[in-house]
Amino acid sequence: FATHVSYEKDCSSITPPYEKLLQNLENVRKYLNRPLTLAEKILYSHVVDPDSSFSGSGRIRGDAYLQLHPERVAMQDASAQMALLQFMSASLVQCAVPTSIHCDHLIQAFDGADSDLKRSVVTNQEVFDFLQSAAQKYGIEFWRPGSGIIHQIVLENYAAPGMLMLGTDSHTPNAGGLGMLAIGVGGADAVDAMTGTPWELKAPNIIGVHLTGKLSGWTTPKDLILHLAGKLTVRGGTGSILEYFGPGVASQSCTGLATIANMGAEVGATTSTFPYSSNMRDYLKATGRSAVADAADKAAIQGFLIADKGAEYDEVIEINLSDLEPTINGPFTPDLATPVSQFGKFIQEQGWQDEISAGLIGSCTNSSYEDMTSVADLAKQAKAVGLTTKVPFLCTPGSEQIRATMERDNVISTLEGVGALVLANACGPCIGQWNRTDKKGEDNAILTSFNRNFKSRNDGNSKTMNFLASPTIVTAMAFSGKLSFNPLTDSITLPSGDMFKFTPPSGQDLPTNGFTVGDKSYYPAPTPVPQPEVEVVIKKNSQRLEALEPFRSHFSDADQDLELPIMKVLLRVRGKCTTDHISAAGPWLKYKGHLTNISENLLITATNDEGGEMNVAFDRDTNTSGTIPEIAKRFRDREQPWALIVDDNYGEGSAREHAALQPRFYGCAMILARSFARIHETNLKKQGILPLWLVDKDDYSRIGSGDTLETIGLSDVFADKPGSCIVVKVTKRDGTVFEIPTKHTMSLDQLKWLKAGSALNHIRSTKI
Ligand code: MIC
Ligand code: SF4
């Protein structure tokens, strides 16, 4: 249908340099004489020096380290603080690439958009002042509190087919909905791009996801990714890009593709992308970027925005969209997938209560116009028979543009008419900023259309079972109040005794009357000019912000002994340990810019495998125990370097670099894992912690707290001796000694960070 274009943006700084990228790609093709996948084309065309990266004879995917030039950086208010504190210590006058800051994570959800926003601005004033002054000084686009969630704003304003972007948040891949590569990283990686230092990435493998068939009825793009998460598990995408292809792509709306790409983070994928489609073009036009659409059309004709014929994937997953049904994932992990038709039985088998205590829709994952109009369709059907939602029903629009368009098109009034509470355009309950007053400490179940459902995430209550579903399933369930309700087959009994059954929801992917931008004051100037005279505001004695002291190198004489100092094991962590376990969010979000204060939460929800208790560590030197931060601090005060022994997929979840900064701050030098999550492993390296993989996963249980660890062979790795590897010598408390083999993934550049004490120390030494 025709979409009214309500405005047109200045696209000069947001159109990818297609001609240059195509030229680079020609250069790359000289070396790689084979058809390339779409993701390879985008990635390799951003390599700084194709001659040195591709001229060798080795494998690229899964092996080669690529030095890349991303075109843009986006940061949210929680992670931007550390990123900027690090950027500032590089002493540059401006950012090397266009960069934006988005105030979204720090906004609380108490009683509704207006008052929540006002209150949050007051309580976080000093942080927002800091971010805004840094933005002015370095020429960064600053999106004020209330403007919306980073990923929604990026999709609406900055994303473009074929672009390479970094964001300091794990759901940055959301922008892949526009056929680009958007990668979630820690702040220190963003600083690479912001300082013009090539950003390094091990070339990912490419998993092809072949889509056939068509979604229909209640099944949405969210169900596709919930289903895929069940298949791949939270580790299945590690080290890989998910590249979707096949006839099923073209029928998806651009925002639907963004939902799928968003949750690629939940399976550990580096990012997700899709071939350029007419729906992407329509979305670009509807969001005021016709110039980008025209340029992308041309680049597509030149073959840039699709895979080459015959391109090979490392693995292909087949999904027939016609076979999918709505899916509900959880609780406590995003990969426990149950089709809605089986869900009632699943709940019964587990012996869980059948009651829902709240329904939450929106967030960066699911707040498109299509999502909101589909939900409004259900609300209208329910209203017509006199129903309101049975449980609190909260809605967080993804941006001011979405909110204002919803308001103009009566979507908000429709939702409010059935009992919804519309919250500020921000992360809110998705990141534990939900001031929930009921169910404290009680067993209960909530349904959300968000992307992540680790324990305690939304309301701080570890007994809240949190299930993920599409916005329409969440809504239908909120009307029924029961987990066992299947809206495809079941009816709700009305007070009159009549039965009411929803007809499948229908939404509209783009508004017929165009988007309305809403409050224009939220928009920053398109290319702000750096103002070096501006002073970055850090209040004296602030409890929220603290300048960063460089970490000391582990090596006292860097030219002599390049083994790590002798370490004690602080703790062996049991099972799932996400970045939420390592550095909790919720009330701690306020200390994101203050390393000393936030470090008080180190691993407080991690389980000690020796004894099975949460937040307990043993100090074997004094035969005492304490909380994990207490004992870690003791080690630091004794100047005793320490190590952690951890389980599979350590550091799963977010891009939160605090999860690496905090242990380093207390003196951690090495982490031995059964396996690591990608972003977190890089974050550790950046901050000067050596991540090592256990070759034999059973060695995990042979090492315990108080044991002494020494590296053997690290100096050979530094010297790049062929075949070198790192062995860890373990001395048990009873004096028994044995050695265990490990694997490392350090590139030569990353070794320089370890030697210098952190990547930033290294950058600083090269920029001076
Ligand atoms: C999340 O969804 O977990 C967050 C909060 O957005 C994090 C970022 C952070 O902790 O700063 C993420 O996904 O990276
Ligand atoms: Fe915000 Fe939640 Fe999206 Fe993270 S996942 S960016 S907390 S809305």
C-alpha cells in the first residue's frame, strides 16, 4: 500500500559509501576466488587493508583476524559512561566516526510515562549532564531521555543496508533488519572505532537460515526467532553470523526482520542479517531516508546487498514458516522453547500455578508499528465484548516516533481503554527498572514480549518466572489471565456466560499516514560539530561517576618474564553465569560510571560450586568465608592476583563491560572456562584478563578455591613460537601438583593489550 512520506532527513552522514565498499570488495575478490555470502561481502568490504588480511593461504571464516573500519558507533546511557571515560583518557578532540548516545536504560518505570521521565531525569541528572557535555565536546549526537530505546532509534534513523556499525549493547544486531551488520561490543571496542583504531574481529562462520513458506494467523517473526533459539540454544550461534535467505525473507516487514535480528543475541550470534528487500526500501522511505533507499537500490543492482549465487554456508538451517506456531520461551533462559499448543501441558507437568501476574509489551525487540497495531486489534476485539486485561498490562514504546504515531492513530487510547499503562519510551521493566509493588518474594509468572529472561531481570524477584512471547500472545494471555490459555483454540467466558474467541490479530507494517516524529526537540543536529571548549562535567565526590585509573600491567618486567604472576583461585562458579550474575543491573545501574561503587556487586548472584551457595567465597589463607566482593577485595588488598574457574558460556547475555572491569579492578588476572560467550571474552581481553578455555572440560572440577595457578608457555605465545600453547600448573592446597592443557584465542594484537595491562593502556602508548 502507499505510504505517505511525512518528512525527509539529511542523509549525507548516514548513506554508506557504496562505491568505495564495492571497490574494496573487488580487491578482496582477487584473493578469495569463490562466491561470497552477504555477510562476508559487508564484513570484508570494511577491512582496512585487504592485501594483508586476505593474501595468506589460510581459511578466513572462523580463523583469520580482520581489522575493520566500522562506519558508526551507538552507545546507550548505561554503557556509554565507561566508554566515554575510556575515550576521554585517549585525549582526542573528536570522534573518528559518527557516534550517538541514547538515554534509555536509566529511566524507571513507576507509574507512567510523564512522571517517570521527570523523576528519572532528576535522579540521574548528573549522569545525563556528563553524557551531554561529553557529546558536545566530541561532536556526538545526543538523544535525550524520553527519545527512545537505542536500537529502535538506530533502526529509524541511522541503519542502512550494507553498513557496518558497532553498538555498546548486545542487541545492537537489531539494525540487521535493514540488511546491515550491526555488532554488539563492550565500551573498549567502541573506543577503537571512536579513536580511528582498526577494530579487530575474528572472521565469524556464517550460518545460513533458509526461510520458505509464509507466516500466518497468530505466528509472527518473534515466533520464528523463539523457535530458532530453542533449536540453537544460547550457545549455538557463538562465533557465527546468522544470514537469512530464501523466499520467506521478502514477505517479512523490515521491523519484523529487526525483531529476528535483535534476538540473534540470545543464541550468542555475532550478528544477523538479511538480503535487501522492497520492505526495507519502504521502511527507509517511510522514515525519511529516500536518499539512502535510492543509493541502496543502486548498490543492490551492482550485487552488493545480496549473497553471490552458489555462496556456501558453514551450516544451513531450514525453516518452513508455514509450519511454525506461536512459541513461548522460558522461564529463566531464552532457549527453552515450547509451542503454544503444548504450553498448558508443560505448565501442568512442572506443577506450576496457572496464573499470570502481569503482561508486558514493547521494548527494543517488539515495539514496531506493526506490533502495536496488531495488539490494538486484539484490544478492540476484547473491548467490543466488554473485556479488560485481567492483570497489569504495561507497554513501553520503543521511540518517541512510535509513541507519537500510536497516539495520533488512536493505538494508545485503544490500549489504555482496556487497562494498559503506557510507560516512557525507554528500557524500563526490561532492565529491572520496574518498581513492582506486588508479588515481592512470591512465586509468580509474567509474560513479556522482550528478549531476555534471566532470573530476577525484570522485577528483582528471583521467584518471578518470566516467559517470552510475541506481543499478541502476551496480550491475549493478559486478557485470559491464564498461562494455559491458547488463543488459537480457546475461548474466554464472558460475565454473561457467552464464550469469546479472538480472531487472529492483524496489524499494519507502516502507518498509512506516515510516521509522525512527535516531540522534535528529541532530535539532535544531524552532524554536530565538536566543541573542544566544553568541559566534561564530573561532579566532585560524585557517587555516580569516577575517573578511571589505568590498570597496572601484570608483568613487572615486561621484557623478561612473560608468564602471569602466581594466582590463587578465588572461586569455582557453578552453571549459568551471565553478565547479569557477574554485574547485576536493576538498582546497580546507577553506578555504571563509578567503578569502585559498582564493583560491590561482583558476582553476587553467582553460585559457588564448592558448597552450592550464592554469593559466598572462601578465604583459605584465614579459613574464613565472606561474600564474593568481600573476599575479592581482601585478595586485592594483599596484592594477591587471582583467577576464576567457570562453567560453559561464561559471560552470556549482555555487552556489559563492567563484568570484565570489576574483576580486573579487584585483581583478577585469568579466567579458566569450559567455554566463553563472544562479547564477554573480548571484554576480558580488553581489560587485561587472560581468558583460557579448558581443553578437557572435566578439569573444571579438579581445581578449587585457594589452589595456586601458574601459566607455562604464555611467554612462547608472546614470542609467537610455532605450536605454542598455554598449560596451567595447578598446586592444590594439600601440595598435589598437576598440569592441565588449555586453549587460548589471543591474537598478536590482543597479546599487546595483556602485556600493557589493558587495551586502553596500549592505545594510549601508541597515540602518545
Ligand atoms: C541488556 O539488555 O541486558 C542490556 C542492559 O541492554 C545490556 C547492556 C548493559 O548492561 O549495559 C546489553 O544487552 O548489552
Ligand atoms: Fe533496553 Fe531491554 Fe533492549 Fe536491553 S534488551 S536495550 S534493556 S529494551
